Amino acid sequence: MSNGFDRRTFLGGAGMAAITITMPGVARAQSYPARPVTVVIMYAAGGGTDVLIRKLAEEMANVRGWDVSIANRPGAVGGIATQYVGAQRPDGYNILGAANYNKFVRVLGHVPAQPAPWEQWAFMKAGNAIASWSVPVDSPFQTLQDVIDAARAEPGRISVSTSGTGGIWHEMALLIASFAQIELRYVAYQGGQPATLAGLQGEVDIAGGGVHEHIELVRAGQMRMLQHTGTEDIVLDDGTVLPTVANLIPQLAPFLPMGPTYNMIVRRDTPPEILGEIQSAFVDAANSDEFRTFLEARFFQPDVKIGEAADREAASMEVVTVDLFNQYADQIGSDVISAEALGLPDPDGFAAWWPPQGYKPLDL
């Protein structure tokens, strides 16, 4: 397989289940919110996005005394949840629980190309994670080199699970395969947990996902991690070494760590005083000791951004993804929208393009 990915560009950048989190004994705000706030999570229960956003919502409830209702609306790599929240009144009572700044929905045509995200949404970032590939302990693949050798011998036979076609684990797998110059078969599931279970149960050869989704199965001796996209090997308490992909593919080292981001997103036309309350609660929750401890235990990395810093990173990540997906459109499995149609530059032109014409930072 030809490696068409320009490594320079990467530097730029519907079922429903609900539960209400209530913090008894804590005084609630007299104005906003006057009723429970709903966080609509774009992936299925049990995956990395769901677990992290639920914990963040719990901490927001804790620090403010709010009632927070959690609803999962998976599908279309976040498109279903995005359409739902976008259709609600901009009153602060519906927050999108998202991953990766929701960068996949426009390029895959799941939502209209316009308005642009930085015109419609206010972004808040809590942290990052790193990708991983894992296999059952009885898998014939002992190392990433074994996978590469098998994939080169039989291109397209080795299967990897993803959290959805065109989603983050699909994107990460495409990148690794591109640098390794191999061709894989990508099998989509509705979220990180079903993608992990598919690997554990042998539905696919490799479970694609994140360290946070695989680590407990690795610790329990049920799965073996072949690689992760962190900067260095992870050594567990029992001495087990989880290898970085850079050990075998050193060309990836300059781009590590790489993986998903985790966000809450609110309609940008929400009244400023309400949006300010949400951002303040978000920042306090994301910086709380309990949330930071939660992140550390699961190999998430804290990285809090709001305002223009978050808007800029959201746009930068979308630019890189649009460029990558257009290069590998034949492996995405659906129509891919061009950067020109989305009003985006190429990655090399991002620094000169930002801020785009008409962009106005929120003054809260």
C-alpha cells in the first residue's frame, strides 16, 4: 500500500440510555440552572468518551450543586447527538458530550457543512488520551511486528475494530497502517467498549481503541497490548511493559502522543451569562483533584482549554482530519467532503488562515 500521508500536515494538529446525577445537600443556583442539565453523549455507554464525560458531569454537579442528566445518543460518529443538541433551545440545558471536538461530522456529511463549528458551537476541552491495539492473550500475534508481517503477506485480511467508520480509532488505525505501509480491514462498532469486546471475543483480529479502554483487560491477563501512541513505554506495577508504537515505527515519534480529545460543547448563541456559568463549572470540575485522579488512573492526560484556544484547536484538528480523509477516501467507506466545500485551508496553510474571516471570540 502506498503511503500517501504527508507527515508534515499531521503536526497541525440511536439508542438512548439516561442516568441522573444529583448531589444532595448542596445548595442549587437560584437562576441557572432551574432544572436538570442534560449532557448528551455522542457515543455508547462504556467507552472512553462516555466514561470520561460522565465523570466530568458528576464533578460539575458536585462543585455547583447542579442536577445533571446523562443521555447516550450514539451513531453517525457523533452526528445523531450533534443534530439533537443543535435542534434544542440555546438555553444551556443541553450540552453535547463529545470527543475530538466533533471533527468528523462535517467531513463525513453527517451534518450540514455550514455554519462552521466556530460559528455554531462553543468548545470546552478537558483532556486527551492515547490510542492502542490489543489482542486476546491466546492470539497468534505477540508483537506489532507480527501484525505487520501478516498484513504484508495477506493485504486486507487482518481486521481491526473501530468505534465507528471515520471515527477516532479508525483515524488512528489508518495513520499507523499508513506509516507501517500495510493494508488492514476496518470493522466499525458503535463506541469504544463494543470495539474492545469485539477484539476480546475474537470477532476481529485486533481491538482498536485507547489505553483507557484496554488497560483493565490487560491487567486482568485477558488481553495483550501490542502498541500505544504515547511517547514512551508504559510499565505497569507488575512489570508488564506496554510498548509505544515508536519502538517499531520511529517515523511516528515526532507526532506522539496522539489520540482523542474529550470535550463538552454548547450552542454558541446561548446567553453569555449562562454560557459563562457552564464554562466556570466545567473549568472547576476539570481541575478538581478527584477528576485529575480519575484521569491519571486511566492514562488520560489533563488539558483544559476554553474560549479561543479551544476554538483554534478544534479548527486545526478538523483541518488535519479533512486532509487525511480525502487522501484515504477509498478506505473511509462513505462520501468525504472536500476542504474547499467546508471552507477550510490545507494543513500547511492553517496558521495563516486562523482566525477565519468573521470569527469572533466569545466575550464572557
